[in-house]
Amino acid sequence: MVEFEKAHISSAPKLTDTSQELPIISSSCTNCNDDEDGETRASAMMVTKAKERLERFRALQARAKAGVEKNLKEATLESQRLATDPNLVASLNRKSAIASHNLLKADTEAAGDDFERKRAWDWTIEESERWDKRLKKKEAHRDNQAFQDYRQESLKVYKRQINNLKPDIEYYEKEKMAVVEKAAASGALQIVEMEDGELVAVDKDGSFYSTADSTGFVEHKPPKAAIDKLVKDLQQAEEVRLKKRRERMAQNGEDGDVTYINEKNKQFNQKLSRFYNKYTVEIRDSFERGTII
């Protein structure tokens, strides 16, 4: 009887606890919702990134287009500037100014007025004097263009260098004050205050200010900037000299040797060179090397 009850119990269907399975089903649905939300967020992020990339790409395209347009505009202006002859522009401006001057002069004379007087109304006395001085200097410079002698040529170069000279007033005042203070400390100068409060340096024994026999200038040490400027000026002068030499060589031929006394003799020598240079090149090279016997 006991065995039959055991068999009956074991053969009976097992009852499952639904209370334990429902939460499992519920948790699996929650995971599905989380996956869907994650996919939605990921797709939204991808769309946002794609929009940002598209905006950056369009911005880069706009910058590239603006750069191309700017470069094209600059290139056009540069080509126009290079194509325009500055001498032609200056000539046109000069002709326009002359035409305006003549027209104003004709109108003034037709009205019975003094043209020079009316023209002078637009200028002050100082400006008129400066202009007259400039014209006089320009005329003298035009008359002095031809070569006279080496002394006059050196004088012209000296005047040109003086006109281009820009003195350093600040450095000069600084050096002067240092020398005056040093001389005042040693007793060579006496600082006297005037009635208006101005300080004046008085040379008591006459040993401070230089004379024709003074040699104090040999102790002067120029600043590095002045030395660099001197070197630059010398280099520029050398470049100008070499440029003129190259121009003369280009005019006289490839070798640059002056072998003529006038233009007709130059043409004759060039004709000889065309026919006989191929035969005499070895002899001339030997002369230049000093190896000819």
C-alpha cells in the first residue's frame, strides 16, 4: 500500500510555481526595452554626428571657396599691376596736370586776371619760398649731371650720402650728457645755473672742448648698429658698382674688354670676332692664363 501511494505520487504531474517564472518573463521584456532604447540612442547619436560632420564639411567647403575667390582676386590685381606700366601712368598723370594747368591759365587770361597772382593765392609765403628753392636746386642738379672731374664726382657722392644720413639724436644726447657729467665730476667743466634755471657747462681752463690738435676722437667706440649700417652702405655701393660693370660688359660684349675707339670701330671689331674668334680662342685663352710661349 505504501509502495502504491509512492508510485501514485511519483506518477502525478508536477505543479510548477508560476510565481517564480513570471518575474523571469518580466525581466526578459525589460531587457528588450533597454536594448531598443540603446539602439534608439545610438542611432540618434549617429545622426547627430553625421549632421555635425556635414556642417563641418560645408563650413570647410565655404572656407575653401572663399579662399579660392580671394586668391583669384589677388592674382587678378597682381596681374593688372604687373601689366600696368608705372612710367605710362606717371606720364598720363603729368600730361593731365599740364592740361589742367594750361586750361586754368587760358581761362584766367580770358577773364583778364593775373594767372600767377591767382595761382599764388593757394600757397603761403613759406611754401612758395620752399618751392622756389627746390626748383633752383633741381635746376642746379640737372646742370651738374655731366662728369667734370673726380673731385666733383666725389663731392656729389658725398652730398648724396649726407642727404641719406639719418642721425641718431637720442644716442647723441645720451653720449653728450655722459661726457658732460664725466667732465663735471673730474673738474674740467663747471655747471652754472642761470637766472631762468637753465644749467650751463662752463669750460674753465679750455681743455674740454676739442681743437684742431685734439685726438680724443680716436677713443670713440661707435655702437654696433652704426657699424652694421656702415657695412650695409658699403655693400650697397659695391653692388651698384658691380651692376654698372655688368651693364658695361653687356654693352661691350661677353668678355667686356673695350677694344674700340668709336662706334664704327666697335662694329668692325664685332665683325672680325664673328669670323675669326673660333680660330683665335685658344691663343686668347693662353694669353689670359699666361701659358703662351
